[in-house]
Amino acid sequence: MDPMVRICEEAGGLGVAVAHSGTTHAVLPDTTAPDCSTRLVTAAQRSQEPAGM
């Protein structure tokens, strides 16, 4: 969970949603931010990196 929280913070997300099983995580984007698209790309790229990077 910690890596996903860091990704969310780096991408300017509003928070992290976690499935009840804990196997699925998602960054909640701030869709009102003028650079929302860039932030989403950042989050997507970072989520593809191995944990702890």
C-alpha cells in the first residue's frame, strides 16, 4: 500500500481506493486540476515500476 500512496502523492491524487481483498488499488485523480491528464500519466507510469523504486 505504501508505494501506491507515494504514487498518489507524487501525482497529486486525492487518495487511494483499495478493494476489500486488498489486491486492487487505484489513485483517485483530482479531475478539477488543470494538469489532470499529466498527473494521470505520471500515476500510470509510476504504477508500472517495481515496488520500492
